[in-house]
Amino acid sequence: MGGKRIILGVTGGIAAYKACELASALSRRGALVDVVMTRAAQEFVRPLTFAALTGRPVHTSLFHTPGGDFVPHIRLASEADLAVIAPATANFLAKLAWGLADDLLSTLLLALRCPVLLCPAMNTAMLMHPAVRANLQRLREMGYHIMEPAAGHLACGAQGPGRLPEPEEILERIADLLAPQKDYRGVKVLVTAGGTREPLDPVRFISNRSSGKMGYALARAAARRGAAVTLVSAPTALKPPKGVEFVSVETAREMYREVVSRFPLQDVVIKAAAVADYRPRVVAAQKIKKKEGTLILELEKNPDILFELGRQKLPHQVLVGFAAETADLEANAREKLEKKNLDLLVANDVTRPGAGFGWDTNEVKIFYPDGRVQPLPLMPKEELAHRLLDIVREIRTLKTTRAEG
Ligand code: CTP
């Protein structure tokens, strides 16, 4: 969302307070957020709140505009990449559905050419009223994107649909609408994520520090670009991304089964998971009790999933591995790339601040089979996911051209 210009229209409903969180989250992700408030919205939240959260002036009037901007609706409209109206009241929807333009926000909406996401929020009875439903249908037919209101406890005390969805969900929809072209449509992508858990006894396991963030970012990015995504995930604290087939596993052997059985149908496999190389040889049926002296655990080797995929790989398939290193990054990376028959190896030195386990950012070097190394700067994992998908797309194009030639 970095550098994207987003108009956040706020109309007069109690859910206006949630729009503050949305404005803040969008700004944190680097978007330039221009908040436009109706008069009723200002009864719920002061413009100053939004100005402080976005670091930008808030627009409230067609006539009294910050910085002597005399036609704010036209300027804002021409610059916007996307507009989101949250909350959108019944009155606002009615005005938009029938083309009324009697304040800044309604006038602006008529001048916009970018995608517009409407997030209706109101009492359930109002939402169910035939006039509101007909207006929503009319707006849908005009090409507006509409988020279904969530169900639950409403400010008026009633229970039912009408709540503004959580800012996190609205953010997801915005990211979908801003996504680059659907260049992965028709492509089957399998991503693995998280750190496997290898049980010792009913209450303990051996695992690693993988948070799953890189793999989840890759799965989300590929789905946004139109891919049919399968995410095979070891346990993480993350919510599965929307629109992906989610396969939950615990151990390396479970991951092996789920990934290897699906491999023949995939076009791209990206193995971001941190797979335990060893598992306890014996899993105790009862909790292991402490005793005097030391405890020696005997570990046996887990299957190397990526090695097996590299062995089975068909010419059109693209296989991407990850390597987390703490020393001799280049030599280890090259060895893995070759041994596992990969098309790309993404290596990170996990001792560097901001890179690897748990961080929201990553700094990696990309190793190619022809010996090239491409260092990438530190960047958010979401952005890195898109960069990696760009590279994978190029490799796919090369493979197709070679096959046709
Ligand atoms: N991997 C795998 N199956 C395993 C171990 C690793 O598929 N049993 C995959 C990981 O998902 C990752 C890549 O292999 O994409 C590199 O993992 P890493 O543990 O760094 O490599 P190893 O070959 O296990 O080497 P080492 O542990 O010695 O660094």
C-alpha cells in the first residue's frame, strides 16, 4: 500500500470510531489517507482525531477547504487510487444510488474514477428495509464494491447483521482491490509455512522459532494475484489467509505426506516452512517424569521434503526453497540449491536484525542455478512476497519459452 492515495469517507454512524483504527492502519502501511467526513460523522468523531492519525488535513466542506484548495472534490478524485466509505449510512447509500451531490463526500463520489469500497453499517431493521436493499443492489450493479456487514451486537442493543466489519477485514479487501494485475490466474501454487512440531510426549515437543509470517505473506500475495493456492502450515499464531486451501499439519512427516501427494498437480511450490530435520526416536505415551542426572534424547532423521520434490520435479514445475543460516550463507545456499534441484533459493542470515524468524521484515539473498546471486534490501515480508512472485513468474516464462523452442 506504500504511496497509494486512499480516500476514506466517513459518514454519520456510531461505527465512525472504527474508521479511526482503519485510518491509522492504512497510514502505518504507507498509504496517503485523505479523510473526508460528512457533517453527521463529525458528531461522532472530531476531524482532529483523523488528522492526527493520518498526518494529513481532513476534508469536511466543499467550500471551506484547507490550504485554499478551491475544488477539493476534483483534485481528490483525480489523485485517488481507491476510496473506501466506512461506515456508509443508509442515507449516504441512498444519495449515492440516486446521484445526489449536496456535500463534499457525495460530490466527490460522483467525480471518482477509481474503485470504491462501500462498508454499510446500521441497525438490522434498517439494513433489511426494502429501500436500503434496493439501493445496495443498484450500487452493486453500478460497479461499487460492497462489504457485507458483520452480524453481532449492535450499538442500539439489537443483535443481528449491521455491524461494520473489523478494520483488519476491511484492510484485506482494500489490499485485494489494490493488488497488481492477476498475473497468476490459472496457476497452482503450494506454499508451506511455520515450524514443524516433533512430539516428545503428550505435552512436549521440539520445534523452532519460525513464525510462519513469510509463508503466509506468500500465500496471501499469490492468492491476490489470482493463483489457486494451497497453504500447508505447521502451527502458527496467524489466521489462514482468505481464499486459500488451508492444510494444517504438525510434524515433518505429516507435512511430507500432504506436500508430496499434492506435488504432481502444482505449477509452483515454495517451501518457506522450517522443517525439523530430526524427531525424537520414541514418543513417550505418558509424560516424561524428571529424574536425577541428565536426560538423553535420541533423535532420528526426518525425511527431507524439498529433496524429494526436487527428485520428482517435472520440467514445467518451479521449486523454491528457503534457507535460514547463521554462518557461511553463500556456500550453504549454493549447496542446498544444487542438492535439492531448486529453481531458486531464498537465503537469509537469521542473525541480522530485521531478518528471519518473527520479524515483519526480511533481508534475503536470492541464489539462481546459473550461479547468479541477487541481494535484496530489507523490506516488509508482504513486499518481499510480491518480489519473489515476480521472479517466479519470470522463471515460468523462461521454462515455457524453452519448452516451446
Ligand atoms: N526442508 C524440507 N524438509 C526438511 C528440511 C528442510 O523440505 N526435512 C526445506 C525447508 O522448507 C527449506 C529448505 O529445505 O525450504 C532448507 O531448509 P534448511 O533446514 O535450512 O536446510 P537443510 O537442508 O535441512 O540444511 P541444514 O539444516 O543443515 O542447514
